[in-house]
Amino acid sequence: AGVGHSLANASRLAIQFIEAHPNIAQNITISLRDTGSTVQGATAAANAAVSEGARLILGPLRTDQVTAAGAVARSAGLPLIGFSNNPAAAGPGVYLLSVLPDMEMKRSMGWLMAQGRRGIAGVFPATEFGQAQELAFRQQAVAAGFAPQAIYTFSSAGEAQQIVSQALPQIQKGMIDTLFLPDQATAPSFGLLLAQAGISGDMVQIVGSADWEGDPTIAGAAQLSGAIYPAVDPAGMIAISADYQRQFGTQPHALATIAYTATILANVNTLSMANPPYNPSLMTNPTGFNGRDGVFRFLGNGRSEYALAIKRIAPGGAQILEGARL
């Protein structure tokens, strides 16, 4: 609910931005509906939107809810822009305005190849999203010219020690010089075990995910100092934070910029005034759009590609090593 409130507030903030600029035509009206925490709630909210005559649905957030609401939208011939970061929820007409594992891996792999890294390995949770991360890792590694040395999966954090013990000989021999730890919840534990085993940042480059951004545990983990991760351009969040805090009394959630961007995008006259509005040929324009999180584009399969920066964990705060690019 807290995230939902932040998303709704960001959408309100975007409408205020549109209203405050006379050179921007106001083409939309936003109707906010609560999905609750269930698939049934998402289905009910989507059905209510359809019955109200909605032309586009923004949200919801969770993968199962996006899938449910997307089914309602598709049957009604409406496009939906969901906020899940699981590519399994995407499909024709169901777009995901989130940083997806494919783009995270692609951006990280490109940077690593340019740095001369060659021996990559990955560690992924045995969850639906972990499987999506692992698949993206495999596919983007091949596309970038890597041959992964090892891929590990775990069902619980208690398996971390076993995985580190398995990887240790290859790290010590230089066969693994890069280790992907995209799961934000367990990355500090893996980093600590590596440090306790005498593995320094000079021996292995740790690579995280966009989920790391803004996580206080990640930022404060000394064992992850020097680790890198892909992230959206922070300028968008900086731009709305002051207004958001002044109006709503709290800091916006890290996903607030997605809801803000979705609202601005929905108002773009070339999309909203088209016949039919938000049709696939316009939504998947290869030149893309410029949102609060930077440049992005939708693909025909509903997935998105973002221009991402490469950031590094450092004692004084994350540093940008390379600016955002697709």
C-alpha cells in the first residue's frame, strides 16, 4: 500500500506538471483505483476501468496483478502499461515500463567486456524472477561474447556458503573474475562470505542489479564496496523529490518516477489523440521516449529498453562510472 500511495502521488504530481505548463495540452484525466494485494483486486480494478470507458490502463505493480489486469485490458482491446520488472508479464499490448533483467544484463555485459573482463559467473535465487534473471544472464552473455564459467542457483540464503565454496577455486585461479549477484536481499551475505574467504575486489568484480539502487543495506555494506550495478539516470528522481516531499510530506518511493513517466506519456498528444489512441505502431516507435528515468522504448513483445548508467558502490555514496546509454 505504501508503494501504491507513492505511485498514485507521483501520477498526481505529473498531472500538476501538465496543468502548470500552458504549452502542454491536457489530453487525459486520471482515475485512481486500488487493486489491493490480490489478483482478484487487480481484475476488479481493471474491469471497473474498462466500464468507465478508459482508453489506457497504467499499472498495476506486481507481476501476477499485471498479468490479470492485462488479460482484462486485452479482451477489451485496451493497452496497458504495467510497472512489474518481470518480463513474464509482458506481451503484445501489455507494456512494462520498468527496468527489466534483459536490459540490466545487456548494459552490464557491455561495460564488463570493455573493461577486459572475461570470466563471468552468476548467482540467482530459485524463484520465478530469479529464473528470469538467469535467462537474461545466459542470453546477454552469449550476445556480448562471453562464455559463463558457472551459474549457481539457491533456494535459501543458507546455501550461500556452499556456493562460495564451489566458486572459490575458480576465483583463486582467475577463471572467474566477475560475479553477478543481482538479488538485493542476499548480495550482502554473499559479499561478506567472499570477503571472509579472502576474496578482494581486485580478484573478482561483483555486479548487482538496478534493484540495488537506493537500498540502504546495499549502500552500507562495506563488503560490496567497489561493486557495480546498472541504474537509471538519477536526475529524474532528483527533479521531482522536492515537490513531492513538499506536497506529500515524505520522500517518493524509488518507483515513483515510473508512475510519473507513465502519466506524462499517456498525455502525449501523438499517442492520446491518435486513432485509435495508443496504438502499437506508435507505442513501439523505435526512437522511443524521454521520461523521468531517461530514454526508453517499448518493444513489440511489450518489454522495454532503458538507457542505463553504470554505478559503483563507494563509502561516500554510489558513484556514476559511465553515463546512461542504451
